Amino acid sequence: MTYLGKSECHAPRFRWLANRAIPTQLDLRRCGWILEPEIQPSPDCIGMIDACGMETGQWLPVLETLRPDVRRTVLVSGVSDPSERTALLHVGFGDVLAATTDIDELEARANRLAQFAQCLPRRRRIGRLTLDLLAREAFGDGEPLNLNPREFALIWRLADSLGETVSKESLIYDVWRMGFVPETNSVAVHMSRLRRKLAFVGLSGIIETSPNGGYRLNPPGTETGFHEARTSARSAAFAGL
């Protein structure tokens, strides 16, 4: 079995949305945060990007590639012009800071965004699929899937990262609440049952298995090729920062 580490499981996490190194004054690892290896944004993990020393025309196109559900958990730093900071807040970014913010204020603002990211709605609608947190049930066009608690927890966790791959390790911790990966195929077994129930209401294929063993709940109308093309385009955009 693989031990995940308790402290790492519970520490707050962030993603640095650029290929260049994190400036020391913005490195939340100094405050005990964990830097995730992905540079792609995610609605359930705060993202950070720095515009300090760059012209608006250089960083604004990158910010425009972020979906509204992702923007709300992204912290933009280094925006000196108050009118530009106001404009970015108006279009839905979680927080926008000037270049002079110290690490203590940065962590406080990042913690606020992390708490916001963890606020859960009662219902989620994903195309023909509806998830009801209070009832712990999923519905396809209004027809219940009769999920057991763990099956519901799996699909709700995947919906947390809609369109993004969730690793087996993350599912083990978030759904099974275990700090290690057991030598069983529990995730695969429950995922297989969940997929069969989705297929009964005409939603087969909505959950995709990634090559590394993780799983992804695809947005309505999204095909694998489109998702990969969109991811590649975003990676190219962030490569310039």
C-alpha cells in the first residue's frame, strides 16, 4: 500500500498558474501550503498568477481563458492599477492584489478563497444529470439512480472537479477517508457499479478513466478530443507567463 501522509492530506493546497518560478513573496509554501504539480486551474483548489512587471496585453488574454467557475478561486497579484483590479473583480476573480502585498496578508486572502472553494451547493446540475446532496441521490432526467452512499460520494467528488481528472489517491482520501491506498480495487468496483446505474438512464460514458488510473466527470457535450484540445490550448497560454 502507498501511505499518503496525514499532514499532506490536511494542508491547504494551491496551484501556480504559470511556468516561471514562484516569486518568494508569493510562495505560500512558506506558510505550510502544498503546491500541486498541475498548472491547469481547478474550481476546487485555489490558483495563483502574478502580473507584476507585465503589460496588460500580456496577461489579460491568459485570464480570459479561465472559466467563470474557476475564476472565483483564482488570486491575481501584481496588478498596480486600481481600475484594473476593480475590473478583474467585476468579471469574477476571487481576489486581485497589488504588488506590495506581504506574505501574511497573502495567506489570509488565500485562506478566504480556499474556504470559499469548499462551500458546497445542495444541488448540482450537469446536463441531464442532477445531484442532490441532501437526498444523497443522483437523477438522470428526473429518474433516480438509487445510488448507495459511497457511489454518491464518488460522483459528487468528481463533480467537484468537473472536466478534470481526479486521482485514485484523492478518491481514497476524500470518499473513503483513508490516508493510504489499500491493496484492493474498491474504487474500480464502486465506479463500475456507478457507471452501470448511469447507463440505465442513458448517461453511459459520462465518467471517463484516464490513462494514469484517475477518473473524470465530463461536462455535457464534451468529448475527449475537445477536452484535450482545450487543455493543450490553456497550457500554451500559460507557457507565456
